[in-house]
Amino acid sequence: MADLKSWLKTPPPGLAQWAQGVLPGPLTIVVPKKWVSFPADIDWEWETVGLRVPSDTEYEGVAAKLSKPLLMTSVNTPGEPPLYGDDLVKWASKNSDVFSAYALDVIKRADCLSRPASTVVSLEPPPRILRAGAFTEPVRPGLKILVLCSGNICRSPVAEALLRREIACRWKAKEEQLPSLGWQIDSAGTFALPGNPATAESVQVASADGLCIAGHEAAPLEEAFAEGVTPPDVVLCMGKNHLASLPPSAHGELLDPAGVEIEDPYGQGISAYEKMMRQIKAAVNARVDALSSWD
């Protein structure tokens, strides 16, 4: 895993946390070459690279003694089904140019013979299963995020739109592809009146930054935690008063990872909204940086 972190230094948002939850394991993740920081002595000529961290104890024992990850291909013929069990033993026996007698003996004794091959998934949006295998969990590195303010007409609609745009940008994806990655980003208010539009000033400052929130409709916080609704993974709040309004089961944080609160500009004129926009942009960038970190 330490090698994976050194090769994939700046993954797109959510990928690091997801990878740490599913690896080591029977999964190969295929990512664009440009995401990977290769050592200087490796000239990688292909456009993608598969990253694999097996949970096999014998492999772990060998890998721990190596100075860098192994570079290899699959043992099966390209286009043919993956090999395991007796089929792997038969194939290895016929390919003495690939396997020494010692290696063949190790294969015959390995407990991996009883296990299906790994799953191979491409994470370039939208995610695609390239080869079905032992890993059967959903490939969804994204999170369900709720952005919270008071009336859901000034700060949170803008932050919601900025988060969605920045996360899509980091994934090199279209915003409509975010759900395929597991991302769901919504906003609400602690005292929101359902259906209220965003204020004209919020629409204006958002539009100046290329965002359209003209169709926004306010939603109360209670809707996100209603019975039968999957709750958000995290609630990103504008102020500490919003954190205090969350139900006990909710995981809440300030939008700005540094703990800076974003003031309510309601009724204070366009200059207050422009200040709000600057604060939210800085907070969103810091938040997406945090979502892209291995820490």
C-alpha cells in the first residue's frame, strides 16, 4: 500500500479512501497513465496501467523484500478467460519457458488455486468492469455529500455547484458522470422553506463564475434524514451553528477543512455575496484537496 501511495500521489477525489477500504484484495484498478508517478527508470509506453495489491500472504512476504513494485502481465493468453485452479496448473505445465519446475511446484501448493481470479476495473469515468472476478462489491469511490446552511438560498446552493464542478474536473469527467462514480452532492438548510429559489445575488455571483443555480429549490435538512432515505456520508456546514443542528447519527464537518466559518450574506448587498463566493471557492478547493489525499 505504501508503494501504491507513492505511485498514485494525487488521485482524484474519493479514490484514495475507497482504495484503502478495498485493498489489499482481489482487485486490479486500471487508471490513466497520467495519474501515475513512475520512477525515472521506468518508461511506460501504454496509455493505462493496472495497479494491484494482492492479499496473498506468500506474495506479501516476497514483495516486502523488493525495492519497488513488480511489473508484470497476466499469465493467461490475451483475450482468454483468467486461469486458476487445475486450469492454471495445466497451463503452467505446458509453458515450461515461463515457469521453472520450482515455480510450478509453488503454484501447485498455493492456496490461491481454490480462489477465482481478481476483478479488473477501469476507473476512467465512467467505471467499467473489464474482467469479472472475485471482487464483487460496487465500484463507487464517491461519497454522498450534503452541503448545509440556514435558508439554503445563499451559501449552500453555490457551494453545492462549486463542489460538483471541482470534483468532476479532478476526475476529468462530466458532471452528469459523477453518479456513476458514486458521487451525490445536494444542499439543504436548517430553516429552509421548501421550494424557495436561490437569492438573486447568489445567482449573480455564481453566474459570474460560470455556474447556473437559477433552477435551485430550497430543501429542509429533515428531508435528508427522513425514514427510508439513505443519509449522507458527510454533511459540510457553513458554520458551527449548522453543525449543532445535525442529528446525532450524522457525520458533520465545516466545509473549510481549516475550520473557517463562512458568513451569511443575506440582506447585505452584492459585495457581501462576492466575499461569500471567494470564501466558498477557497473552502471548496481545500475540501477537494482533502478528499484527494491518502491521509
